Amino acid sequence: MGPNRCVRLLFLPTTSMATPLSSSVDSSARNFLNEQGIASESHLEVVSNREGRAVCHLHNEGLDYTIKCFETKTTELAEAFERELQFYNFLKPLQTGKTPLLLGCNPSSGHILLTRIAGRGIRETEIDSKAIKEATSFILAINSDDQSTSANTNKTALGACQTIGEHLTHIAGLVTAVQQHLAEVNPQTRAFIEDELGPIWQKVLGSILNQFQTASIDVDLRLEQAHQFVSPGELGFHNAIITPEREICFVDFDQAGYDDPARTICNFFTSGPIPPKEAHWDSVIDAIGTIEQIDPTYAIRARILLPAYKVARACNPILKCLREESNRLNSPDTSGHSKTQLVTVTNRARQWLIRANQGL
């Protein structure tokens, strides 16, 4: 049976220069569209295509859709598909009005059909108190006390943390991963890793452990399931669309599931190219604090952990750049070492380390 043609149409903005679909993914996507009652010869506009995930837009019989394709041959991608699908099913009875609508899926082939959201990406100047309120309203809606009994999810968010120690272990792993590239980087980047990243992380880590000890909070104590909440995954304005009506909608939920609220909050303020300014911290903390199941120490936990997540924000882009550079150098058609790109990324990472140090 085809999707309900009476749904409110939503649109997603397009991204240029996406890698074309492989012949196998293209064929599989068209078979899925045929199952959904949509002409398989419809033009597929590739929005993004990387790391085994593809997003395409299409137009058929006057309506616009988005199709997400997961190459579910690996456990990681299969789990990402399951998280995203379950989260969209979870959203259905909640009717938040803040996301695309699920129209169809095929778990065996890894395809999800959605409505399309009209609009564009958010500009930095638009991340104001109204935008913050819309983001927190979305969090409140998916964690509301009056959720329908049919709104349920049992998935754990990707990288979810149940102890403070797990937060710190994950970030320590990112620092170590960057340090493992020391032998192959340029002198400027080597100096950054040895003289700035390592020492500042040790300072941040020591300060965090001391603060939790002073607050008599056990870093190995597991957060009870009842005190976890539903996280949309990588919540941030880089995964949001502003509509012509100036409403903000959110997309991309393949990391969604239950998690420590502190992790979602810290990621919100440190993820993506345009995270919110820290001046909005209190309003987010106050809003999340109204959720019934939130534990009384979540605000303290989030504040103390924030500098660690700033270190993680410094590590992630430089680590991605280093790994991509290693792949290029090991490729037969490599064009050589991209020193300029690495220096640029390193300079941006340095700014996050400065913020982490200042936040102690």
C-alpha cells in the first residue's frame, strides 16, 4: 500500500555535489519506491551519500518525499537503521510537528520513506532564545508525562553513557586516537597535540574528578534507567531546518535512544559548526529540569562535564581530518599531504581547548 497522500508536505533543503548512488543502492531504492506505490523511475536527487548512508529527495504525482537508504551489511549500519526507524515510529503518536513524518519502511533492505521539510539550514544569527526554546520544546515533547502508551522505544542512544566514568573514558579515547597520529603530522600539528591537547586534557580531567569528589558524586555509580531520558541523538542546529513559517524542525535520528540527559545537553552546546552560545545554558537546564524523571544531580553533572565535551569537540574534527589524510596517503591516487587543511582544523580545535581551559 502506498503512503498516505493527505499528510502535510514537508521539505528538506538540498546539498550540492553529493556522491552519486552506486548502481546497487539506486536499484534497491527504486524497488523500495515501487513497494510504496511510487513510480520507480522518479528522479532521485542525492542530498548526501557517505559512510553507508544516503539521503535522496524525489517528486511524484505532485508530492515530495525524502528517502533514506542504509547499507545494512554491517552491524553498525544495521543498528543505525533500527534506531532511526524506531525513533520515527516512537514519534508518530506524539505528533510533535518538529520532524518529518514516517510514511513507509523496509527493514530488510534498510529504506525509510519520509515527508520532506521545506526550508533551509539555520544561520548562526538565528540561534537565539526562540530557537533554543524550540529545541528544548522538542526534547520536552518526546519526554512528556502524557505520552501515548503506544509511544515507546527501547533503544539505547549511540555512545550512551550510564556512569560519569563512561563519559570520561569515551573522551579520553578520542584524545588517545589523535595522539596515535603523531608520527605522520606536520610539526605545527605535532606541537599542538603534544603541548596543548594532552596537557589541557589532563588538567580538565583532574579538575572534573576533583569537582565530583568534592560534590560527593561517585563517578562509577550507574545512572538508573528511570533517570535516563529519550534523546534524539545528535541534537543540534546542524541537524535542523528552518521553514518558511520560521519554525524549526529536526532531522537525522540514527543515534537516538535512551541516554544520560547530561550527555545530550553537553553535546548540544558543543556539536556542529554553529552550537548555541553558552549564554543559553541556564534556560536549557531549567527547561530539561521540568521533565519528571530527571535526577536531581543532572545539572551539576552536565556543568562539570562540559569542559570535557569541549575537549571532545576539539578532537573530533582533527581526528576526522587525520583519518581522511591517512586514507589519502595510502591510496594509489593520493595528491599528497594536505598541510593547509590540517593547520586550519588544528587552529579551530585550539579555540575549543581554550574554552575548555577557561571553563574550569
